[in-house]
Amino acid sequence: MMIIKNELQYHNTNQFIEDYRKILDENGIIYAHIARQIGISPQQLQNVFKKKELTVTDITRLCAAINKQVVIIINNDA
């Protein structure tokens, strides 16, 4: 499964989280704002960021909180 966001491709959680945090920093968005947007506490958000693997729901909610769309492409290429 490949996740494409802002024309970037993500093959793993660490890469996504690193770029997500960078977007937050570049736009002056604090974690508390994101947590409020998705209905969790800032501590729960930190726990999401520590997961080894994010779920599609996690990624969708995180992206929606910053007004970004997620497109998932499933292909047969291994």
C-alpha cells in the first residue's frame, strides 16, 4: 500500500510522521490544535506519533486536521 499526500509518497509511518511534523512546524500549527481537531488530548496525539504503524484512519484524521486529502493507491507491484 502506498499513501500519497501533497504529491509525496509514503511507504512507512516514520517518513509520514517526520513530514507531518515538518508541515506543522512550517505552518506554526501546535499539537494541541491538531489534538482538538481530531477530538483527542495532546498526550493521545503524542501516542499516535509513537505508533510503529499508523492506521488508514489515523492518517486520514491527521491529514483532515490540516485540510489535506489522503489518496490511497493499491497496486500489484511488489
